[in-house]
Amino acid sequence: MENGDTEKDSYDLSVGGELSECYEGLTPDHSNRALFANYVWKSVDALYSDFCMSSQNLFGCVGLKFGEYSIFNKQYSKEEYFKLKEKIIEHMKQAGEWGEFFPMQFSPFAYNESMAQISSSLTKEEALAKGLRWQDNIQKTRGKTTFLEIPESIFDVQDSILNEILECILCRRNYKIVPDELTFYRKWKIPIPRKCFFCR
């Protein structure tokens, strides 16, 4: 587990607390037996599910609250649920899919558009060799910069910066500062970032 506390008999997770018997997932917080799941909170026996909370006995569900005995967001009787779940698991085992987190190949985003590129950077060739998609023309606004000299101190920044277009020092992508962001930086005495939010 990367970050978390009070986990018991759990492995290969990223962030979570008060959990037990969870495996291969992201943030199975206050859950038991959340397997191959993404953002499952206060749930029990949630398999291959995403953004579900306060639920039990889920398989392949997305966005359920207080759900039970559900497969692909359809609720079944207890008996039907266990029978169908076993049938699906058997099929997944035969296909070599059972026991792994959601494959990267199913991502709706190209590898270089995702957060994976930040923590586990791959070149285009490496990503394509792994069967992942790559986006050559990522939408980036460049060349519209109106303001280059960002003051070092937040105390020297004028409100007019809200009307300016800044340029990232790493990727040269243009970005803007919004009013709430400027208020936050001033409150906490944080300098205006020189990097766009993708590079921060």
C-alpha cells in the first residue's frame, strides 16, 4: 500500500484506511474484500467495481450507493447473484482476465493523456509495445502567452494577472490563474506557479 493506515491482510493498493482483505485497487477505504476495485468506500465484497459506496456484494458496478447483490448495476436476488457471479468469474478465468485490476488497454484515454504518464513515464514506443494507445496531438494551447515576468513574491502580483495568459516553464503550455486560485495563493502566501497544472 502506498499510503494508508490500519489495513489488514491487504495487498497491492493505493491509499486506504480501516480495510481488510482488499487486493489490487485504488482507495478501498473502510471496506472489506474490495477486489480489483477503484474508489470503493464503506463496502463489503465489491469486485471489479468503481466509485461505489456503502454497498455489499457487487460485481462490475459503477456509482452505486447502498447497493447489494448487483452485477453491472442490476440488482438480483441473493441466489441469482451468487450463481451469475460464479459463472462470470469462471469465464474470466478461462479468458485469463480474473485476478487482475482493470487492464490499461480498456482506458478511455491514451497513455500520455493519463495520470500514469506522471508516475510511470513511458515513451511512445514503450507504450505502443504494451498495447496501449498514444495520442500524438494532445490538445495544448501554446503561443498565446501575454505575460512572462511572474513576480517571485505573491505580494507583488496584481489582480490584472487574472487577465493574462501564462506559459509553463516545462512544457510551454499556456495556462491562466483563476480568481479563487489567486485568493488561495494570497491567503497562504504561495508564489504564482510557473508550471501548468499538468506539470505541477
